[in-house]
Amino acid sequence: GENVGLHLPTLSVQEGDNSIINCAYSNSASDYFIWYKQESGKGPQFIIDIRSNMDKRQGQRVTVLLNKTVKHLSLQIAATQPGDSAVYFCAENQRGATNKLIFGTGTLLAVQP
Amino acid sequence: ETGVTQTPRHLVMGMTNKKSLKCEQHLGHNAMYWYKQSAKKPLELMFVYNFKEQTENNSVPSRFSPECPNSSHLFLHLHTLQPEDSALYLCASSQALDGPLHFGNGTRLTVT
């Protein structure tokens, strides 16, 4: 992706293993969180979102966990595949804010065959 | 196909040129956005439009001028840019201002 390169945190996993990508947020007023995936040469792609009235949400092969106590968000990918290799961003938004999503710098997931 | 189409995919321009970036969304959304993505930096919000009206200008220099003629189309007019403006410019749309954003694949801009 365009933000892939040096200095990004990198998670390297074996194909078939589960992946866990973590994100810390700073604004306790944030109440909406999104995970995006960005592959090389493409824009960010929506994966899954969660609101602060939930602590877990599941999608297809992905699960997002929200811990408001420690302001921590994680994305779990089951049975990671080579096509999952990309940069993953978390984003947070504050209740009532005009979709002023605050994005993290991203984590590079490298899947080893 | 992302539902949000951006053209051109790549653009090289000199500092004295005038060019425009185009974005079209086919999702029936009401809000559209411009973001800037630079290497090693988080995505930066530039502009937000809701029902064709600009609702956010995130202190963007006037050499970037957005235009939203309708809810499906968004332009970013560029003039007298600086080399540090070189980046990936991403367009996004959402159904409502508090919903998830859907991004296009961006225009890679290089200012020489």
C-alpha cells in the first residue's frame, strides 16, 4: 500500500495461523471504531466496525474486540491467508463529530506461505 | 470495483500547473471526502461535503480547491502546488456523516 514501507509496525505470521492486530486509541469520547485494510496500490477497504456499546463483533473470518477500560482495539483474523497481506488501520470517531475519523499509522501484516 | 472511482490514477505536475482530480461514487451516498495519505503519516482529512455542501475544511491551503457539483461527484482543483504536496489523494464517501467510509484507489500525485 502507499503507506507501506519502513518504520511501520510489522506482524509476520504463517499461512493458516490466526493473526491479532492491536490498536490503542487515546480519546475516551470516541464511540465508533473501524478497521481498514489497504493493499498495495489500492485505497483502504472497510473490514469491520464496532460501536462503543459493544465489546465484540464478528464478521467473516474477522473479529473485532473493544476494551474501553484500557482504550484498546484489536482485529483477529482466523486462518490467515496470503491475500490478507496488507497494511491494517484502525480509526476512531467521536460521538457527534462530523465523521472526523482519526486514523492510526497502520500495521503491516506479512503472511508467509 | 470499489464503488468509488478516482481519475487519474497517477499525475505528475509542475509547480506552475493547474490540474484537477476527479472522484465519482456509485453507492448512492450523501457525503464525500478528500483525504491525503503521505508516507509514514496517518491519513489526513482535507474536506467533507454532505449533500453537496462543504461541512469541513481541515485548514487546507488555498492551493487546493474542492468542488462538489452533486452528491455523486467530487473534484479537487490543484494550482501552484509545492513538492511537499506529493502524496496519494484519496476520495471517500459515506451514506451518513457517522457511517463507515468507502474509499477509492486514489490518485498518486507527484509535484516536480
